[in-house]
Amino acid sequence: MRPGASSRRGTTDQLVFLVNPAAGSGRAGGVWDGLVESHPELRGANVVRESRPQPAAEKLRAAFAAGARAVVAVGGDGTAHMVSNVLLGDGLGDRIAMGLVPGGTGSDLCKSLGIPDAPSAALQAALEGEPRPLDAFEVRRPGQPVLWCVNTVSTGVAGVVVEAVNQLTRRGNLVYMTATVRALVGYRPVACRVTVDGETLHEGPIFLMAVANGVTFGKGMRIAPRAKTDDGLADVVVVVDVPRWQLPFRVPQVFLGRHLNASVVRFRQARTVACEPLGPFTAYELDGDVGAPGPVEVRVVPGALKVLR
């Protein structure tokens, strides 16, 4: 974006920027400061610096009420998750567009959307791009409010990893990988019934179950290599109980996206997915956040959001 230039969404006073200072162990704040330094016109922008969902939601709602037409999220998948829950929870998904500037631990959704890694290029895409549809997952859990996910809902070893990672104060590549390896070594399979569009896909122990909108999760693991964010379908990947001696061979397949035809994998595309635990269970990974164990129902809502890119 050229200094002083206006975007197709209008001038910056018609935008609100959500900067999550906790994203990427503080990286997102530095990303924003760098953007302001290189783009002086951002100094007068409406900026919400907040990592807590409820205060962030309140400030975003105030900005929308004051006339903001789009929100640009500077952070990772958790920040996109936070914004999407405000927009969809308030029925604004078709009225307020969302832009993304990666600054989080993984920013996996940005990869699937083709949003550049470079902050300046991502900002330009957010300010000058066209609003394009993004599917979302409506997630229902007994006794809990409905929430929305835009990248993945997963469990099994993924739930163990996300619990471990969210307890860390720093989340760099080495630390993240260390937490992942420890989870892999210590994981014990849990049992569940996975139902897709009313039919049982798998019943029994699992190593991993993922309902994916984007291609990657967990800092670039290609869990759903065929996924498209605007096809109205979830890519459901279940890795059944894997003998421990096979892990050194199987895990690289998942990282590279070469696992869908493996004998230990069940794959299906679906519009609705249910996971019912059959005993003690792990937490869920919800766009990089932690969700409590228990039954979960996921429904795809096609084109629920508009993303600027």
C-alpha cells in the first residue's frame, strides 16, 4: 500500500485493526509496530490492542457501530478465531469483511488462503483485496455456547499438543516442536465414534481426529491436503490407533500431506461431523485454542465469512 493511498474498502477510518499482543508470544505487537513505521498513514487508524476475547469483542462491536466496514486481524489462528466468533455470533459475517495479517505461532489459515507471510504484503492484500467467501464451522457442545471455527477442530494427540503449547510462555519453532514430540511419545489412544453426514466413519481408538477447513494446522502440518476453504465441505481425517514403532514413519507422512491413502487413515468429506467419546477423552483443539473433552457436533456453514485477499 502506498503512503496516503486509500483501499478499496475505503480509508483507514472505515477500518478497525485488532492487534493481539499475546499472539506469537508477543510477535504480533512487533508486526504491527513495524507496519506503522513503514506505513505512516496507519498512525491514525482505529486500533484495538487486546488478547482477551470478551474485551476485544466489546471494542470491535463499538467500532462496527461507529461505521467500521472491515476488521483486519493482526495475529494468528486464535486471533482469526476471536474475530470470526464476534462476526458470526452477532450475525455480521455477510456485512463486515475480515482481513488477516499473520503474526501468530502458526497462522495456518493464512497459508490456506494464500495470504503472504510478509506483513506488508499481507496488509496490502487486506486493504486492497476483494472480499471472498470463507466457510466456517458451527461447533456445538452439550451445555456450552455455540462457537465458530474457521480452520480446524481436532482431538486425540492434537488435543494433548494444544494443551501443552497453550501452557507455554514462549512458542517459538523449537519450543513448539519439543512440546509436540513429548506429546507424541506420551500419548495413549482414546476411543470415540466419529459420524459424518449420519454415517459412522470410525468407532474405536484414535491417534488423531481432525475436521479441517484449511489445509494445515500445528504450524504447517498438512493434515488435509485436499481441503478448500470455500467448497462447503469439511475434510475429516481420522488416524486410528498406530503401533508405536510405526510413529517415526507415519508422522512425517502427515506433516507432508501424504497420509490420506494409508491403511491407518479414514478420510471423508462431509457437511456435518460428530465425535462421541467412548470413555476418558482428550481435549479438543479449536483453531489453536483448547476445548474441554466431550461430545462435539460440527456443521459446515458455506461462505459464512468474507475474507479480504
